[in-house]
Amino acid sequence: DIQMTQSPSSLSASVGDRVTFTCQASQDITSFLNWYQQKPGKAPTLLIYDATYLETGVPSRFSGSGFGTDFTLTITSLQPEDIGTYFCQQYDSLPSFGQGTKLEIK
Amino acid sequence: EVQLLESGGGLVQPGGSLRLSCVVSGFSFSDYAMNWVRQAPGKGLEWASSIRASGFKTNYADSVKGRFTISRDNSKNTLYLQMNNLRAEDTAVYYCAKEGWRHFDQWGQGTLVTVSS
């Protein structure tokens, strides 16, 4: 099984900050890495698929990078509506998720 | 508009059974693989099961293998999850999710399953 490790587990940032989330796979998953946002009390929504592709309707301040085992999700200018928990997911073999990073506003 | 609506959750005793349903609209259900993902209270996301568009191939997480059965009725635009021999650790919100190419691009709002005596 492929294990996904996210860091940090939580982070607090100010509106307008650049925010970076990291995700590491236990083995090479090429680009089969997705990012989801989950707002409190809501279902997850897809942000980034295949490591770098922005899902339709997602603001351009979100971007993804990485290949192989190390991946990054970046928010270039944090907005208040971005609070929530962010999960990475690999789908190289059977899908699995990271444990999530909870984002709060300072 | 794409919609996925789960139902069938509730309170069940350990060892009991439940069948979850997910009725979809707004896309051609028979063309897409579907998944069940669960989330225990205050915890992260756990993929549980998937089924190919045709219904002929299924996969399960080790934690549910042998107890849960995923199925679909393409004529009714409905996905199912039959859950048997339920355990306390199966307590979670269960989401159905439409699969794009190796990602989950649409999710339902979830149905809560509570396993407790």
C-alpha cells in the first residue's frame, strides 16, 4: 500500500500570505496526485488533479507542483474563504489519502 | 447540474447491516467509475471501495474487504454499498464520489453511519 504523509498537520496564516502544503508518497506515483479542500461540515471538493492541473472553477491562486514522491499545493494570496482542511490523494494504485492539513486564518 | 445524493445511513448495532444508496443526476452515470469514501468523526478521509463503469470490477480497502459489497444499477443511476458485520470503527460519514481520470471530481454530501450498542 502507498502511504501519503502531509505536512504540516495544521497551519495558521494571514490574509494575503503565500501558503504552502506538502505531501510525500511512500513510493513513486509519477503525477497521480490530487488535492482536495474540505470546508467545515462540507464534503471535499477537488482543487488540483494530476499534480498540476487546476479543476474547472477553482481560483487561480491555487497551484500544484511535484512529481514522483514529493508534491506541493500553493495558495499565492490567502483569502478568508480558504479556511478548511486540505487533503492529498494518490491514485497510482488503489487510492489513498494523506491525513490532512488544517488551515486557519490568523 | 451534477448531483449525488446518499441515503441509508443511521444507527446500527455492532454486527448489524446497512445498505447505503447514492442516486446521481446530471451526468451519464453508466460512463463513470464510482467510489465510496468515508470519514470517521474528526478524522481524515479513507477510501473504502470502487466499482468500474460496467460494474464488473470492484476494489476494496483492506479494512472493509469481506464485509462490504459495492454495486451499481446503471438503469437507476444508483450506486450501493452493502455493509455487513459492522464494527464500531466503521462509524463515519460515507460519501459517494464520481471518478474522473484517477481523481474524484464530484462528491455527495454524505450519510452518517453510527455503529453502537
